[in-house]
Amino acid sequence: MILRSMLVAAVALVAALPTRAAGIAGPHVSVASINDLTVPDRVFDGVGDADRAVDAALANAARDHKLVLVDLGADWCADCRILSAVMALPEVSTFLNAHYETAVVNVGRMNKNLQVPARFGVIDKLEAVPAILIVTPDGTLANRGHVEALVDARRMTPQGISDWLASWAR
């Protein structure tokens, strides 16, 4: 009886966990450490109209049967630039282009373009960047509860970042 109760509790716990899309195997990353990356100084400055970029990504995703990856960040954020460097690796970039339409959004010092995360139900104050929104073409946030999973990109391996991005692909 106790064993059965424990099994029922375990099943209930697993059912309550956030679900991910059926992830697929991501690319093998040739760079072993973030220390081996060329990290850009500027990624987010000069990014155009955030709403237009997200709208275009959603339209392209619907046409091409992909997900949308919205990269919320700022140039003052080392983790944001590291994430961008990992996403720019040829093997990662090729994978992302095959599975996602990407929109890069500059959130300044958490005071710009906050209508973008709000549009997908992230209505509380954005706590940290980088924040990644994985959105279906119909505008549903697929990674609710995992938006800020890469905020500590500098302590992750490039392979770990790539694997996380791949885990949401379908």
C-alpha cells in the first residue's frame, strides 16, 4: 500500500513538471569551453524594431513550420554576448536556422522593448538576461518557466547551451 502511494505521488509529480516539446538531438559543438569562443562586443545595439522583428519571425515560422526563438538581451550583459557567440558557431547556427526563426531584442537595462516578453505572457518584470522565448507560430510560449535558463551562460559549456536550445526543437 505504501509503495503504491509512493508510485502515485511520483506519477503526479512528473505530471506537474513543465513539459518540453519533443526535443531532438542537437549538433555536436566543436568548441569545448567558452574561453575558446570569439565573443562579440556588440550584438544588441543597433537592432531594429523589436515588434517588427518578432512579427516577421512568427510569419516565417508559420510558413516554414518552425518555432521562433526570441533572444532578449543587451550588450552590457556578458552572458548575452556569450550566448550569441555560441549561437553563431557554424554547427549551432546551421541547426538553429533549420529549426527556428530568430528575433534578437535589445531590452536595454530591463527598460526597453518589454512589450515583447509581455506579448507572450511574461508579464512580471524580466528578472535577468539573457532570456530566451521559444514560441510556436501561433504565439504560444513553449518554454514557460524556463525563459531565464541560460542567464548563467558563462558557467555553461557551449555544448550544454546547444543541447538546451536543441531540447525545444521539434
